[in-house]
Amino acid sequence: MADTLTIVDNRTGKKYELPIQDGTIKAMDLRQIKASDTDFGLMTYDPAFMNTANCKSSITYIDGDAGILRYRGYPIEQLAEDSDHLETAYLILNGELPTASQQAQFNDEITMHTMLHENVKKFMEGFRYDAHPMGIFLSTVGALSTFYPDSKRIKDPASRKLQITRLIAKAPTIAAYAYRHIVGRPYIYPDNDLSYTGNFLNMLFSTPAEKYRPNDVLARALDVLFILHADHEQNCSTSAMRNIGSSESDPYASVAGAAAALYGPLHGGANEAVLRMLDEIGTIDNVPDFIKKVKSGEAGSRLMGFGHRVYKSYDPRAKVIKKIADLVFTVTGKNPKLEIALELERIALQDEYFVKRKLYPNVDFYSGLIYQAMGFPVEMFPVLFAIPRVVGWLAQWQEMLIDPDQKIARPRQIYTGYDTRDYVAKDKRA
């Protein structure tokens, strides 16, 4: 049987045979289907891109029905268990796990680029004392393009590699400085003797008066969380990265745009919504009543942290995070909201109402509990999401640049406005 789709246009009686490749048809193949010679041809209408593939990618594979997530073919569970963030970053960027020497070189390159220009610090100091750290983060990332004019040479592989290294290295520094800014503490310079996440914790929580030693358990937990958030196929922020990059913008401007997309509460702010829900529930005894309110559709009662656009089973990242939570709480003490969350999950997974709708815990359900236990204010949650996702954004950006099929993004529209109208002078208008 041929891998084709036969379409009969009932308007004209004409028959068209379209090739099927990788389970898709090319939208441009529909353009030949016309009602007349002057007809533009058929387009697809797909609000929110619910059923449109905008690119080919070899980076991240997701099977939402089976609950599978892989980077470059490697299951997320194995990477979370055995890898670290920088090794996973190398894998995502280069397609293969590094040798020992490749990893050492990559780590050194990242370490040597963690410092920020002193004028960047001055730039960050200009924000209001109560500025949102995500606003500070994305603005500062965008401003870096003015410090590195060589970043405009996006078609030069050596230049791309350098900018990618700079962005991965400087993202934690910018994030830490954003946090220090809002809490009114002096910025702490990076420490090259520490790991990627250990250095980040040091810049966040140390004081100039004494040497800070990051807790190994917390540093490892943060490392795993970074692995889980490094990439997730064509989500809102990644699509934004590709769209902006398609105009040949430099990577700093593109990452700033992607971070702006992540800033939205439906994307990077979802774990904050989970904490608000748990606060609303209050105690474990109130969980059954809350479930009833959700099922009845009562205004303001939503089950946050459950369900996902892609996953129609248990989010594989949520399973890993649940295990990490236990390790974190051995150091920080148990977040009092955990018992509420566990009871909420238990009831929801047994209730036909939620099972039928395939509402399972997603990555946001437990991550906020961990971040809060580690001492992060909720305003920092999207920033913590952005740091590792910089890796995925840059990998997707680079893949897009070398893909011969890609052009500047330019979606079509269905015009629903007026037909031609004649201008009416002001004194003659009703």
C-alpha cells in the first residue's frame, strides 16, 4: 500500500494524491487544491498548533500516551539517575555522550565563562528593588548581545559555539544576581572550584563574610531538576526561540524572547499555581472536599499540576521529581504541603473522573515543593526553569539554523474583517 493520502475536492470533483512521510502531509501540498484558477489554494487552520509539526528534530522524543521522554534516544530516567546537567547539556547540543576528555574540556569552557562584565552588574542594579527576577533575567540576557557583537555571526560555527558556551555559563550567574538584587544582598562572584549547581547555590546563598559550602544532596537534586527541564520538544518557549531565530537574530535576543514566553503563568509559572492550590486546601482533611469542588466545576477550583498537552499518562519527569523530593526533605525538613500533595495525588489517581480525562501529575506538581523547601521564593521558579532550558533552546536554535527546509517564520491567517470600504470624511460620519 502506497504511503499516500487521496483527497477528493467535492467542489470540483478533482482528486489529489498527497505523499505521507513520517505520519504527516506537507501543508504546502494542499495549496494545489483550488476551486478556481484564481483561488489561493487550501490552507490549514490550527490555532495553538494543536496538530501541526513546524520542524524536524533529532533532539527530544516524546510519546505522550506511553509517558516516554528521551534526549537523543536516552531515556530521561537513565540520565537523571546516572548523568549530570553538563553531561546532558553536551549530549543535547552535540548528539552524543561525551568522552571523558570531551566532558572535561566542555566543563572547563563553561567554568571559564561564568563571570559577567562589570557593566552588566551595573545594568542589573538599575532595576527596581522589587522587580520580578524573571523580568531581570530575560532583560539581562537580551542585553548581552550588546556586549558580544560577534554573536551576530550566527552562520559561523565557531561563533555559535562560543555564544552557546557563554549563555550556558552565564545563565546561573544572571539568575543568582537577579535573586540577590530582590533580597538586597551583594552579588557574589562565581567560584571555579565548585560544580555547576554548587556554584549556583553559592552565588545564591553565600555571604561575603564566610566560605559557603553547598550541600551535596541539594546540589545533586538541583542537577537532576536541571536535567529534567533541559528540553521538551516544541513547547511554547522553544517554538518562540525557533521563530525569533528564523529571522537570524543573535542567540541572546532569541533566548530573551524564549524566556519571555516562559515567563507566562501557563508555562513557567505553573508550579507556583500548584503551591497556591495547596495553600488554598490548607490541610490534608480538606482534600476530599476540594476534589468534590473540582469535579463539580465550582468557580476557582482547578486541579493544578495535573494533566499536560502532550502527556496522556504519568509525566515521566514527575516520577523522578517525586523521588528527588524525598532526598531534599531529608536535608531541609519535609515541606508541610507534601502530605496534602500526596493525598491529592492518591485520590485523583483512583477517581474515575480524573482517570477518564487522563489527568496525571505533571512536572510542576512536585517541583515547586522542592524549590520552596530549598529556600527559593516563588518568584524564582520560572528563572530556575529557564537556566536549564537555555540548553534546549540553543540546541533547537542551532538545529533550525542548519536545516535547509527552514525559512523565516511567517504563518498565514484567515481574514475575517471588512471587504473594501471607501474613506468617509470626518464631517460626513454619522
